[in-house]
Amino acid sequence: MLALFTMMLFVSKFTKNSLMNWYKSTWSLFFMFLMTTMNFYSLMDIPKTVFFFFLDNLSSPLIMLSCWISALMIMSSYKILKSEDMVSSFLASILSLNLIIISVFIQSSLFNLYILFESSLIPTSTLILVWGYQPERLQAGMYLIMYTVLGALPFLINIFFIYSFNAHLSLLSYSILPTMSHFSLMNLWWLFLILVFLVKLPIYSPHLWLPKAHVEAPVAGSMILAALLLKLGGYGISRMMMMFSKYNFIMNYFIMTLSLVGGVLSSLICIRQSDMKSLIAYPSIGHMGLMLMGILSGSEFGMKMGLLMMIAHGLSSSGLFSMSNMMYEKSGTRSLLISKGFISLAPNFSMCFFLMCSINMAAPPSINLLSEAGLIVTGIFVSKFFIIMLSLMAFLAAVYSLFLYASTQHSKISVFINPFSNIKSLYYNVIMLHWIPAQLLILLSVLL
């Protein structure tokens, strides 16, 4: 029903009134969020299955996040409406991408999940290439395409391998593997199976596409990359862990170690960044590394905390990207060396920016604190040696969040900033619609 409703929205984009389509798309996505919320409360831990689609406690919150963030993406891209920069095509790209993401979350077939997972690459590349900022967006789009395609080929081969031994590709059933001649072959097979999802997260090492894509993408592209497309990787790994829950792969411990070490390194990289969007993009590697550790731990508690981390990171990173775009429109640059003194020009905006930075550093009472604390407990349960990297990640998250706030809001006002261009009230609504759910969801986390 949700996918059909989104398809109807996509068809309706070809009317002439851009303003009407803009508001109609935004409110329709909010309405879809309410529909999914009602379905989520009626689940009662019992998955709903209709034909080849299903909803459960893992997919429903991610669909709610997808609809919510997609509506805020349209609101944040108000400049495209004012400049009349291919408004209908822009809305069609966002709604088609929203349709694909929702379809991924409600699939019960592994092959259909693969097809839709790869289909999300088309509208994402369109957003980067058409509405991107610099000529380097061509290189960013090529990085995104190459990494995704190279990771997807082994996954496609493994799909046929799974079908040959199980005679089904259902995500709702357990799957078995043949007894391989050597124990390491099974772990290598598992790595190639989830490689496509690790690239999409991204885990540290195949993460080079992330800062390039974020920096060159428009605000809507950055928001959907951080808040939604990264969650496709976490969702895929969660489903793979459910399908092969009877197996304990030693490779998981290597991947968890790599993700935590990469989280520490990416946090150190953040402190030396001069580009605002790069500084906001790199923490995604650490947050998704924490989430990956919780999922690969194989425990139900780790899975739930990983889901909370996906929702928390989607709200915080999307909000920060939206606010960085607001500062970019006022100062005309993303450089931290030039964008300074906003606390003197717009103290209300500076307060909102501090609130978003506090969410990013997991300050109470946000859901980021609950998810991060739960994942730290899960990591210590897996291995006592993880406590060193987990402590460093928690400390460095506060360091780069405060560094981002102090670099842009304090110091002398830059001469490149226009003090007479006010920040629209619509943008304050976008900020609050990111911040308030992150605070209230901690009260509803018991429902997951």
C-alpha cells in the first residue's frame, strides 16, 4: 500500500504548478509516515505478510524514518523551488528514490531485495550529477557507481548459490549451507555475501566514495545519503544475520574490529577537516561501525540497539547536513576557516546548531545516548578489548562535535558573510522536526 501510494505521487509530478506539487509532496510523505506509524503499533511483534511483502519491527521504523526524512529533504531544498531549477524532475527523483527504499524494506525475497537495492543507485546518481555543486560531482558519481557495482557482483553470485542448496530465497526462513572443505572458505563466502552491504554502510576501507559523494551532492542528496541509503546496508546485514542465525562466522569478529578501528580513525580525521560537509560526513563511518558491531554480535539486544542507532544517526546527520546548507546559503562557502561568527548574526540559529551538535555527540536525553550506551555494552560483552576503541570513539565524538560548533559559531564575523540575509522560518521548522523526534523517541524505544 505504501509503495502504491508513492507511485501515485510519482505519476502526479507532471502537473504544471510547481508550488502545489512541492507542498503536496511534503504533506503526502508526512501522511505516509502516519500510516506506517499506525501499522507499526498494530504489529504487536507479529509480522504482517501480504503476497511478497511484509512488515515487522525491523522494517517499519525504517520506513517511518524514510518518509519523515524525505519530507524534510523537500523542505530543506526550498532554494530549488525559488530558483525554479527543474522542480518537477527534482521531486520525481526524491519520490522515486523514496519508493525504491520503501520497497527494499518490505521485500520478502532476497533476489527482489538485490534488484531494488541496486536500483537506488539511479536516482541517487541523478541527484548528485544534476543538482550537485562542483564539476567534481562527476568523479563523485563515478566513485559511488563503481564501489556499489563491484560489491554487488559477488552478492548476485551468492544468491544463486543459496538458492541451489535451499530451493528458496525467502528472508523469513532459515537457510542452510553445505559443509565446505575448509573452514576458512565458509568465512570467505560470508564476507563476499555481505560485502555489498558493507560498502553501502560504509565500513572503513571501502568508504572513499562517502566524503566525495556528500561534498558534491546537494542538500537533499546529502540528507538521503546519510539518513536513508546508509540504512540499506544495515538492514541488509540484519536480514542476512537472521537467515543464517544458526552459523557463527569467525569473520564477524574481524569485521567488528575493523569497523571500530575505522571509527576511531575517521573520528581523528574529522578534527583536521576544513570542509564543513566532510566533517559531518566522516562521523557516519564511526556511527555505522558501532551499529555493525551490534548487529554482528548475534544478540537480540545488539540488533535492537543497532536499529536505534540507525534511526538516531538518520535524524542527527540529516539535521546537521540541513543546517550546513543553511550556513552555506548565508556565507557562500563550506570552509570552516571562513564561516565564522554566526552567534553574533543569528543567535537563534546558533542555539539550534548547538542542539543538533549535542545530539551528534549523544547528549541526554536523546535516543543517540540510549543506542550508543546499548552498543557499548554489547561491544564489551563481545570482547573486553573493544572497550579501548569504544571509549576513544565516545570521547572523539564530543571533540569533533564541539569543534564543529565552535569553528562556525564563535570568533570574529567573516567579511564574506552577508549580515542582511535572514534565515527563513521554514528552516527553523526543519531543524525542530529533526531535533524533537530524537528527544521523544527515547520514551518509545521500549516498543521495539
